[in-house]
Amino acid sequence: MKCFDVKAIDPTTNRPCTFKHVSRDQLRQNEHGETVFRYNDHYDSCEVISVVEVPQSELDAMEAYFNRFGTACE
């Protein structure tokens, strides 16, 4: 599954914020052709500044790390 790092306007603070490892289903095009970010059920059309795809190598490295050491919640 592709993941993206999204820089968007945070709807709660109205300031630019980077959201890490956002799945493809949280991004969409609005009626004007602009990309918008679905933050949650209440804020589903946040203004996007930039979108960068996370390399598969980074996702693989994270998975290997978590498989070896676990996560903080375990």
C-alpha cells in the first residue's frame, strides 16, 4: 500500500503541518482539481500544500524494525 507524507493546513490550528505516512484513501481531488486531505470525519477537505510519496525501502525498513523490536504498545 502506498503511503505519502502530506504537508497540509491543520484544521485545528490553521497552520501548516506535516502528516506522516498518510494512506492513499485519505487524499482526493475536489471539484476544482485540487488535492485535499481527509483529516477525520469532521475535517474532510483540508488544504494540501505538498504530497511526497514515501519510498518502499523506508516502509520495508520500518516493518523490519517493528518485527524485530516490536512497538511501544506491545
